[in-house]
Amino acid sequence: MSNPSKSTTPMPFARFEWMIAWRYLRAKRAEGGVSVMTWISLIGITLAVFALVATLAIRTGLRAETLRTILGVSAHAELYYPRTVQANGAQDAIIRDYESLTERLRAIPGVQDAVPVVKARIIANRARQNAPIELFGIRPEDLARFPAVAESEQAQGDLANLPKGIALGQSLARTLDVTIGDRVKIISPNGTRTAFGVSPRVKTWEVVYIFRTGQGFVDNSRAYLSLAEAQPFLNREAGVDQIDILLDDPEMVDQMETQLAQSSTGPAYIWSWRERSGAVLRALSLQDNALFVLLAILLLIASMNIISGLIMLVKNKGRDIGVLRTIGLSEASVLRIFFIVGASVGTMGILLGVGLGVIFALNIDAIYSVVDFFSSNSKSDLEAQGFFFPPAVLTLPSILSATVLSLALSFIITFFPARRAARMNPVEALRYE
């Protein structure tokens, strides 16, 4: 005859363990259950996971939109020549063979286009308003290859008129207090050489196009002239300053750097969009990591409710634990029962949180519209002032990372009160009323 007090070892997660756990989950307060704490735990985890998924979606959307804007306003790679010393002692980095060089670059597999560009940091003036600008000289048909400028949603004027005038960023135009049809004076300190030195070159152009990219460093300071106008104004009649290279796949820029540099007949430098935007990319990564850690902490705090609920359940079910141990259930079996209780609450909260996060991300535009309706400032007004409303982009890795992290935390948290229940002395447990 077997000893009833002797522990048996049933199959892990046997049917009766699930039945007992389910009964405890459904038990009312009067029956020794913790339905209120269960609901509190469920709601807390749901909201925490929802916040995590929604934030990850917005973070992904912000990164994607930032990269889209960066790649939409600048080249994927820029080719420069090193500075050389001329016979007169002047230093020069002008690319004189840019026509043939662009043809060689376009012939490289993976290169979408190669665009000759001149640029300089000079001054724009309108009435008493002065502003430092980064002036680019580019062919109008080539500028059309940069969607953030050419396809700006809030653009004014017509880019096709660039040969007749100048294009300005929206914030720059606001600083100079100009609109389409106004005239802007451009002042270059590197003007004509005279017997008395270098005389600044000043010329006035009509504003024919105003664009908004959403990137402050572009909208605040960038201006475009046609290449034919910019070359003589900036003393670049002999050539250009750089070749902007557009790739079929911007992510391949690192692998193609050597091949791009070798297309030149002499020494050349390649500056990729990753190097140019390194500070922005590092800031985004730092922001991503900080947000993920903060939300993980929030999730951990929410998961602590499971501990409270399970501890109360163990206390209320102490007599049941004693009976179960007396009839032969092992410590492992008791542990699994209470683990199932806590894990079920955590899993249900996680699934609900992920579902709400997905719904939020898919309806982000409608949510922005609701906020816009109740806000004193409209969305369009805020965007005009430089505020950015990032989209929400759902990706499988972000959803999986949120789900796995949440499950791991909830399971780990659940283990400790479950172990406490399993280690209760049967005799002492039977004393619980």
C-alpha cells in the first residue's frame, strides 16, 4: 500500500494542473480567489505592452521617415577630388572632367545616376534680413531626382522655373520674409579678383520655388540655383565641386565605395550618406535604446502586479496547497499550477496589449486627426511651424521583440511566488483558514 504522503511525479503540465489553475483564475473573492488583483494585473500588463508596441512602431516610423528625408534631399554618396596646389599658389579641388566622370559612374552596375554639383556657404539678403545659406548649383532635371525637394507636399512655385531664379527652403524663406516672385540678393565673398584684392560678388534672383523637406538643417539654410547660373557666380566655370551619386540600393553604399572611387582617373574621396548622417543615425540609435529600456522598466513594474496577485492567491489557497501536497502532489506540480495562473494572466495581457498596439499603429493617421480636432492648433499649422508627426510602421522584428520581452518578464516574475507556493510545508499550509 502506497503512502499517501509520498510525492508523486505526474507528467509536467498535466490536464489536472491546468484545471486547477483555471479554477483559481475564475474563483471569486468570496471563494478565496483574487479576481480583482487578476484584473488589475491584466490591465497593467495590457497597457504596458500596448505602450511598448506603439512606441516601437512610432520609433520605426520616425527612423524610416528620417532616412527617407535624408536620402530624399541628398546623394547616397558624394565624390570629391583632393585639394591640389596650382602654379599661382592657390588651392583647388575642382572636378574639371565632370562630364566624362559622370558617364563612367553611370555605367557602374547599381548606380542610378551621377549628378554634377557646385556648392558654397554664402549670404542671402532681403531688405534688412540676412541669412547664411548653403547654395547648391545643380541642373533642374537632376534636382528633380531628389524627391524631398522636388516632390515637397508644401512646395510653392514651379521647380521648372529654376533656370530663371532661385529655390529656397521654407524656413529660410520665412527668415528672409520672401515668397514666390520676390527677389533675393546673394552675396559671395569669393568674387572677382581686382588689383586691390577679391571683390565680393553680388547678384539678385527671383524666388521661383519654395520647398519643405521636414529636416530643419535643410529647410533653414539650403538654396538651389541652376548649374549654369551657379558656376560663373561661384567661380566654377572650369568644373564642379562634387559628383552626387544615386544608387539603386542606398544600403549597398559601403560595398560600392571602392568601385566608385576607382572610376576617377586620379585620386578621389567618397563620402557616403552614412558618414554624412552619422550624428543623426547615432542619435536615433541612442534614442531607440533609451526608449526600449524605459519601456522595459515600465513593463517590469506592470508585471510586478502578477507577484502581488499570486502572493495573495497563495495565501488564500494555503489550505488547498496543504491538501494537494497531502494527497501526493509534488512540489513541482504545485509550482506548475501557480505558474500557469500567473503565466496565463501575463500571456492574456500581452496578447491584448500587442493587439491594441497593432490597432493603434494601423490607425495612427486617424488618431492624429482626432488630436487635431480637439487641439487649439491644427496639424497643418503645427507642421508649418516645424513640428513633425511621425508615422507608425509595424515590423515583424519589433512585434516579436516586444512579445518575447514581455513573455520573458512575465514568466520570470511568475516563477518566484509559484516557487513559494511549492515550498510551503503541507502541515503548516493546512493551518490556513
